[in-house]
Amino acid sequence: MSTLTRQLSGTHETIRAFSRRVEIPLLGEVAVPSPDRLAFYAGVGLLAALQIVEWPVALVIGGGHVLADQHLSGLAKGLGDALEAA
């Protein structure tokens, strides 16, 4: 696969992942996560609502998931750039 094809493929995936946006009155336009991420957050929220886990634990789980996802996407990009340069 050529470098240009890899770049365009990665860009297309990024655009597709964050192309859904919703207008929220006080916040403005907000990107909506993909359906699988929404299901995860809904599941954690449901566990907190049913008091299976405490709400601070649910917040930590959700926040950690967001941070890990951002870190892994940056890590994957850095790894791809390093492999490309090699």
C-alpha cells in the first residue's frame, strides 16, 4: 500500500469517526462518538444508575476510556510515522 493511500485511508477513518455532530443549546456544536463508544458509555451510565457501581467509579471508567482512546490513536499514528520513516 502506498504512503498516499495509507494517509488518505487514515484521514477518511478520522473524518468518518467525528463527522456526526449535534447542536446543543448551551454548548454549541458537539461531535458525537461512534455507536460502539456510545454503547460503552451508556452501559457504564446504566451501571451507575442502577447503583451497581458508584458514580465516581463510572466517571473514572468513562474518563479513562476517553483518555486511553485518544492516547492509542496518537500512539498508532506515531508508530505509523516511525515505520514509514524506517
